[in-house]
Amino acid sequence: DIQMTQSPSSLSASVGDRVTLTCQASEDISNYLNWFQQKPGKAPKLLIHDASSLQTGVPSRFSGSGSGTNFTFSISSLQPEDFARYYCQQCKNLPITFGQGTRLETK
Amino acid sequence: QVQLQESGPGLVKPSQTLSLSCTVSGDSISRGSYSWSWIRQPAGKTLEWIGRMYSTGSINYNPSLESRVTMSRDTSKNQFSLKLSSVTAADTAVYYCARLGGTGVFDYWGQGTLVTVSS
């Protein structure tokens, strides 16, 4: 299985901050990498697909980059509704696997 | 607008079989290039992909669960289902159904249903 390692596991930040999360794959996954946001009691919401493509309807403050084994996810200016958990997910090989998540909390 | 809705018992006894269904509206599970997946998430943990069923009926399972998992469908109801046998407390989780695009993108999800394994 391809292992997905996210860092940090948690991050404290303030409204207006720029934050960057990272995700590392255990082998080359090209750009088969997606990012999700999950709030308590809710299903994950797709934000970024194919490493850098913004899902329709998602605000442009969210962005993603990377290829191969190293990926980043950024929020340019944190909004109150952005405090949540974020997961990366690879779809290069089966089984599909997710990172352990990064909890973004308010400072 | 595509919508998915999970249904099934919220409590299952150890060693028994967990059974869930996912009803899809706004798309057809038997046509198109999408597949239909089950994913689960134990409390406080990350997501685990369980398996997917294509519109053709072809199925892939996660090898970690393959010996206990069966996916099936009822095209007349536009519904697909999950059975997980010989459950233990480790199978307690929120179970989601989701649509999976050709490039491996989960774009629509159900709201999730909590299944607790307990006697």
C-alpha cells in the first residue's frame, strides 16, 4: 500500500494567516493526489483534485501543488470557517489511501 | 445534483454481519464512467477505503478487508450495498458511501452513518 504522511499533525493559526500543509507519499504517485476538508460530524469535502486543480465552487484562497512524492496545500488567508481537519488522499494505486490528517485550530 | 444516503442498523453484535445500503439520486450507478465506493472512519482516526463498484458491476476491494467484504447492487433502486462479516469492535466507525471519478476523485459523499459493534 502507498503510505501518505501528513505534517504537521496539528497547527494553530489565526484568521488572516497563510498556512501550508504537506503530504508525502511513500512512492511516486505523479499528480494523483486530492485534498479534503472535514468538519466535526460531517463528510469530507473535496477541495483540490489532481494535486493542484481547484474543485468547482471552492474559494480561490485554497491551492495545492506538487508532484511525485511531495505535495503542499495552502490557504492564503485563513477564514473562520477554515478551522477543520484536512486530509490528503492518493489514487495512483489500489488500495486508495488517505493521510492521517492535519488538524487546523485557532490560535 | 448528486446525492447519496446511507441506511442500515446502527448497532451490530460481535461476530455478526454489518449490512448497509447507499441510495443514489441524481446519477445512475449502472451507467457512466463513475464507480461507487464505501469508506469508513473510526472515531478520531483517518479514512479507510473499503471498496468500489463500477457501473459494469466490476468490484475492487481493499485487500485488508477483502476476506470479509461483499459489495452488491440493486439497479432497480439505484442502490449499492455493503456487507462486512465477522465484525469486531474494531469495525465500529462512521461508514460513508461516495461517488468515485475516473481519476480517483471522491466528489460526492453521503452524510455517513455510525455503526457500533457491541453486544
